[in-house]
Amino acid sequence: MPYVNIKITKEGATKEQKAELIKGVTQLLVDVLGKNPKTTVVTIDEVDTDNWGIGGESVSVIRKKEK
């Protein structure tokens, strides 16, 4: 039973986009590893940008600098 956990920043991924990720990752495991889609688990965690850091800064700070 494969388990895939996708972590993305909480910046407005739509319900449809998340459904596409789940479908696509499941299909990838079927195609590459021959896994059964009925037993493949995919979860998506959305992390607030204040709680995600890169290079010593939160994504919130990095996004503000990019503007």
C-alpha cells in the first residue's frame, strides 16, 4: 500500500488542482511501479507560509521581498 504525502504552501490551490494531484500521483505509481490504485493513499498537507522556511526565512518574508 503506497503512501504519498504532498506538502504545499497554503496559497490557494483549488479543490480541482488538488484532485488532479491525487489522480496524477496515483497514476504515476501505477505506471512506474505497477501499484494498485485501489490501495494507493495520497495526502496533501497545506502549510501556512509563516510555517515554511527556506534559507533561514519564512516563505511569507520571501514572498514579500519578491513584490
